[in-house]
Amino acid sequence: MKTLFLGGLAARVAPRIQARMTEKIEPSVLAELTDMQRLIPALAEAEIVVGHIWNKDFPEAPRLKLLQAATAGVDMIDLPSLPRGIALCNVYGHEPAIAEYVLMTMLALNFRLLDTVTDFRAGSWAAHQPAGGSPHGEIFGKTLGIVGYGRIGRDVAKRAASFGCKVIAANRSPVADQGDAVEIYLLAELDRMLPQCDALLVAAGLAPETQGLIDARRLALMKPTALLINIGRAAIVDEEALYTALKGNKLGGAALDVWWRHWSPAHPDERPSRYPFHELTNVLMTPHCSGFTDGTADRRWGDLAANLDRFVRGEPLNNIVMRT
Amino acid sequence: MKALFLGGVAADTYAGIEAELPAGLDSVVVGEPIDRAKLPQAAIDTDILVSNHWRADYPPAPKFRLVQSVATGVELFDLAALPKGCVVCNSFGHETAIAEYVVMAMLALHHRFFQISGEFREHGSWATSWVQSGTPHGEVRGTTLGIVGYGRVGREVARRAAPFGCRILAANRSPRERDQEVERIYPLAELDQMLPQCDTVAICTALGPETTGLITARRLALMKPTAFLINIARGQVIDEDALFAALRDNRVGGAAIDVWWQYPNQDDPARRGSRYPFHELPNTIVTPHNSGWTAGMVRRRWDEIADNIGRYCRGDSLINLVTTV
């Protein structure tokens, strides 16, 4: 089975995926998507493509049957230009790591961890009780709202419930497994959920219904002490509105792992936003790595290899996003 | 019936519970800084002391019957200076906040949060990102957490850590019934068997003769070189020299330290928490003994103290009894 590992990410992880496969494939690797001289013949014969990008201007792929994304998000795959009759699958395995990140940042924002550690490293006992420091917050008894209640949301809810948080959620489609969430709203009812939240987790995928969903009007519906944690996609949240709200203390704080501008080889030092979020002390910021753990890699490349094996053996596939 | 609220924390407590105190109780508040000249008269006929300390050189207090600590630790009360038969009670309410701190610290250490967020904030560095395919960080799922001192705080930590998929071990001075979160509870004497298994060790024990200097250089060396140590108990449970050397030389993976070997005082209000510069170590999260210092803790603790004073005045049985002098 001719299998093309396409793009930088797939090219890097190809050896680890093949090492976990039991079935035989005929692999080829193409890291550079704009190398048309190599891309045209490679796609002409590929039956399986592993990658997370499919551009509008890609050449014909007449023999393709499976596009196996190497990521959970398929927002960099141009769905209308996919060949007919293929299955598009994605991979997960990042849920436990991201759930850990969400609880870590929610705790850290309530504790004012960065400020406290920075001040204490500089010698200040100001946060110490006998020094007259003001107490910090707890997450016990707080309401966590989750926008996009899928696998990550359920893993977060399970952990947050053990801290005594009330978990509520909003989702595009009806939710079959409510997990530890006590109320589920339709996405159309989001405005009723937002005012209740002490923390709002954005865990949705990027889609027409979620693009720009958290805008200035919706941010204003939230409590002025509320926290926003985004591990979904940056474009779900209005960049300018969020910066303005955080700078003006209209929100309590934020933890941002996904960004409006991404790293590229041409601009390796580019800041992740048009706005100086890095100057705000109520913002925790990480470079899209919340799910990037050893454990995620083990789970993800193992699952991906198993799905390729299933395809080669003609067995039903896991994690089908759509069939074209 | 007369009560003396002594010291700054006790004065705050009085302000918080004044409305809840029994009607007939005569309360005297001597706040911070303590005016020694007021003490003889305040102490001589007081039944209830509410404070975090009592010193040997304080004036006689022959009528103390209830000593209600505003803290959990009672090591600053000189028991020999208290009258025979008086009962010492402590107060809690901090378990929730401290358990949150322990899990936060465990997550932050495994996820290398300070390093990653610091480099991204200061330099815009994507080096640790998927995008760059940098080095992945750790997660707590599947790791082993060892809790030294399995009391109220320890149990609250275990309850929160279990849904993360941690394997949980514990060690305790006295035998404890094992609850479902914990795989095994070792006697403190068998601590050496537990330490080598742990990816995180959380010190949640009280300070006592059995726990002073418990974590020695020898025991630190029993831990995995990648293991993280979290101390929310008392500084003296850990050998200061040994921990600093182990962290500096990367013989343990890192630490989160909330409790210290020394504290600021009137002569040296800017005093550091240690003779060693722990605050310069990149693998160490340092906080100023505030893990339990939340508004929720204060309210829960005040309620317990007011409840116990009410119980004493009514002649009901007391809660949180530590010892009878």
C-alpha cells in the first residue's frame, strides 16, 4: 500500500509510526508541500496520505482512499478540494495532557502563581499572611463553563469535579455522554451560560459556527473576575476584544495556548499576536504545547499506526471525521 | 468567661467572628505588635486563649482552660508555660486550598510550566511547541505520587490527584485506614521503601519529633533523579543543606517550596526563607508560605474557632483537640 507522509510534521514522525505498525506499507516522505516537482508524482500514486495539511492547489490524487490527519484539528485541510470517495480520519491522545494543562492554569490563575513566585524570588514576603498579604482564590466551589464539549471537555470535567467545581458546557451538536458536566447548553444558548462562569474553557474545534464566537459582546457577558482559557483555536476568540478586556481588567485573567499568529521559519521571533499580551501580568501564555507531552506522542502515534494497520487489513477505521 | 485574642492573626479572627461569639463572653484583643505592658492584666484571669503562640517568658496565666490555636501547627505554644489541665485545640479549613496548591505545583513541575511560559513570554520562543517539534514536556498521568503524612491535607490531595490517573502511595506515623484512592499506606518507618517509587513526593506531615529532619541527604538520594519534591508542611521536615545541594546539582528533578527554615522578624523584615539561594534555582518554585492563605480558608477556619469557643462556653465536647497539658 503506497503511503505518503506529507508535510513537516508527518515527515518527522513517520519513523515512529512505521515502527509501531504490524502491516507492510510502501512508505515515501515529502516534507516540503510546495515542491510541486515531487508532489505531483507522489500524489498521483498515493493510496494513503498521512499529514495535517491539504491545500487548494494540490495536484490530483486519483488513487487516494485514506487521508489520515496527524493532528486532531483538520482546519488546515481544505475539505472542498479533497478527492471524492476518500475517508478523512484524525487522531487524539492529547486529551489527558490538555486536561492537565487546563487544571494547572486554572489553579495558577486563582493562586496568582506567576506574580507570587516572581515577587518572592525578588525577596518580597507580601503574599505571606502575617505580612498582611491579601488571600488568593480557590477553585473549590467555582463554576467552569466549557465551550465545545468533546473528549477534552469530558477529561477536564472529570478532574475539575474532584476539586469541587461545578462544570457546565455548551456544544454545537447534542451531547451523548454528559460525563461530569451538570448542565449542557446548545451553542445557540451560549449567552445564557457565560454569565455563570468563573472560568471559561474554549475547547471547540475551528468551524464556521465557532469562528469569532467569543466576541466583545460575549466577553462583556462574563463576570469581570472570570478567567478565559483557550486550548482550542485562537480564531474562536476575537483578538482585539480579548486584549482590550484583559488590559482594562474587564476579565480576571487568561491562559492562552493557541495564537492568532504562528511560528514560521521566515519569522521565527514573531510575537504570537498583534497585541502585547506578554506585557499583561494576568495572562499565562504558552506556545501551543498544552498537549505536547511524551504521553500524547505515545498514545497518538500508536493510535495512528493502528488505524493504518486497520486500513491495510480492510477493517473498519477509527476516528472518521468525514467521507467525501 | 473571658477570652484573650493575642497577636495579629488572632486580632483578625476576632474581627471576623465577633458576631458569632457567645453573648456573655468578655473578649480582650492584644494585636500586633504585641504590647507586653498589657499582657499581665489580660492573662491573669483569662479562661480562653486564642492565638498562634504562648511564650515561656509571658506573665502567669493560671486560669487558661482552652488554648485555641488560630493555626494548625501548635509548635509556637510553649506547653510547659501553660497551666496543668488546659486543653489545646487547633484549627483547619486550609485542606482545600493546600490540596489545590499541591496539585498545581505537581502539574507545573511535570509540565515545565515556568520554563516554557517564561521563554515564550520573554523571547517569543516557540522552541517547546508542536510547531517546532521541540522536546515534549511531562504529564502526571501514569506517574506515582507519594504523600508523606496522610492526614486531612494528604487525603484531599489524593482525592484530587486520583482522577488524573496518578498512582498514589502514602506514608504515615500512625496506622491509617486505606481509602480507595491510595494503593498502599506505609508506616513512616518504611518510608525508604516508598521514596524510590515516586515521581512526585508531597510532604504533608505535621512537625514533630518523628518528622523533624525526616528528609535527609540519604533519603533524597533514594528518590529518582527526575522526581519532584513539594513541601507545604514545615521547612524543618527537610534537611536544608541537603535539599539545596540536590536541587543545585540536579540530583532531584525540581521542587515547590512553600514553607521555610527561617522567616522575617522585626529585626530583619526582609529575611530570606533560607540560608541558601533557593530563589535562584530554575527548577524550584518558591512561594511565601501562602499555599493555604485563601478567603475560603479564612472563613472556614474562623467558623471552626467560633464553633469551638461556643462549645467550650456551653460545656459541649470540643473539636480539633490536640493535647491536654
